[in-house]
Amino acid sequence: MPTETLVSVEEYFELLHKSDVKLEYNAGEIVAMAGAQPAHNIIASNINYRLMECLLRKGCILFNSDQLIKVEGCEKYTFPDLVIVCAKPVYEKSPQGLDALLNPEIIVEVLSESTEWYDRTTKFDCYKTIDSFREYVLVSSKKKRIEVHKKLNDAEWLSRVYTDKDETVRVDECDLLLENIYYAVEFA
């Protein structure tokens, strides 16, 4: 039976520093992040563009998928599609220069076939261990469907599903037209 070799956080950051691809860390295991399909990229860009003005008025910061976040409760480092912070960002400094955000408030994941189950279950459960985390947005890349999960308290989350029958989607205090989120996306 083969022995599993786990990687330390220090080794992870060394590998990440040298890598041409994004690497996520999960309690000693490293996972390479594959490139995304056009629909995924278009949706993430559309949401970023549509949220920017509203978030700027509130004094919030919107990070794209290049921002690493640390999920200390699960010994995990991830690259969500979008991350919003309205408080002052707090970072874990890395000797290799890639600082990990410690206080994400809103996380947006555009779902793909290969990551959907993980994003909905294990990753969501881990994100819930972050004290500042208060909203999780899951966006389908296969059809017009967006789920917004808002934290009520440590034990309860309120979920709202938006579909093509809905005109607007509420993320934080921002209203986005569903049609604009899916602008230029072609469904198979």
C-alpha cells in the first residue's frame, strides 16, 4: 500500500511561488487548479464588473480569482472566483510574497462540473469556519441559476435561489440584473 506524502504549508508556498498554475492547499495535499471554460470566465467577469460600482460606494474591496484566502479551521488555502471584503483586509504574510486574505466576507464561486459538489459541500463547510464570512454565492455556468446563502448566525443560513424567472439578484446590498450576469454566455 503506497504511503501518502503530505506537504507542509512552507513547502506549499515554495511550490506556489515556482508554479505557473494556481495551487490550492488542503491539509497537506496540493491540488492544481485547471483553467476554466469560457462561460465560467465570462460570468466571473460580468459579476465583477456589475458589483464594482456598488461596492465602491460602500467602501468595499472586490478581489478576483488571483487572491489567495486562508481557511485556518480546515488547514486550507483557496483561490475563490471572487472575494469581497468591506472591513480592512487582514493578510497572512508569506515569505514568498503571496499574502493570503484572512477575513473574506463574501465569496463567489462560479460552478463547474468538476468542482460543483466540492464547492457546495466541503468547501462551504470550511468557509463557514471563518468568523468574517457572511455570504456565499454559487453561480451556475450551465443555466441561469444563482444561489445566495446569507449567514443569520453561527448555526443558520438563509438561502435564496434566483433563476431565469427572476429579474434581479441581491449580493450583499447590491442588486444585479440576472441578464447582465449571464451577458454573452451561450448555454449548450
